[in-house]
Amino acid sequence: MSENGSKDVGAGTESESGALEPTTKDGTGTPGVTSNDDGSKHDTGSVEKAGPTSGKHELASSQSRTGLLWTALAVAGVVLVFLLIFVAQNFVSVTVHFLGLQFSLPLGLALLFAAIIGGVLVWLAGTARMIQMRRAAKKARKQA
């Protein structure tokens, strides 16, 4: 409503929540639909957009980086406990042969070292591929 008490056309109606809902010339509240003089409805194709937001950026989740760090540390602690149990339960000594060397290790430690070495090799291969892709992207940006 305007200051003199008359209703503004197209200004919208206030809902129970207090938000303005857009109205059209036909009074249906359907954006982009107007009524002709003969009563038939016509789609104008336009849609009214909502007003500006508050400008605050909300995080996708309610956790902060510190919270995620604590969660990761808790998971790492649980994994460490399971690894210690694994090594303790597989303490039988085995002979390992590698590149002409021969040495004795507990089975759990030998398997743990093998897993660590495998992880490092995968990490190195992934790092080399990322460097290769960055160089290709940089070269493509220079050409563009």
C-alpha cells in the first residue's frame, strides 16, 4: 500500500511470514502472467527476482576448519590404534629378502613398511602427474 492508503499495482502482497509475494495485473500472484482486458491470461515470460540477500556468506556445513582438523585427528588416532593392534598380533618373525639383502622382521612391521612404501610410490606418481598437468595448463593459458 502506498502512503495514501491505495494499493500499489505490482508491488506484491505480504505473506504470513512477512515476505513480499509478487502480484501481477490479474491479481493471481503468479509472476510473468497477466490478464488481458477480455479475461484471458497471457504469459509475459518475465519472472521477478527476489531482492538482495543479506550479503553474508554461509558455510556449506556448520563445521570450521579447526573442527575438521579435530575430526581428522580423531580418525587418525583410531587408525593408529588399529595398526598397533595389527602389529602386536602379528609379531611372528619372518625373513625378508630384498635386493640381495636378508633380514628378519616381525610380520606386522614388514607388512606395515610395505604399505607405507606403496603409499609413498603412489604419492610420487600422483605428484608427477599433477606437475605435468599444471605445466600443460600453463602452456595452454599462454597460447590463449
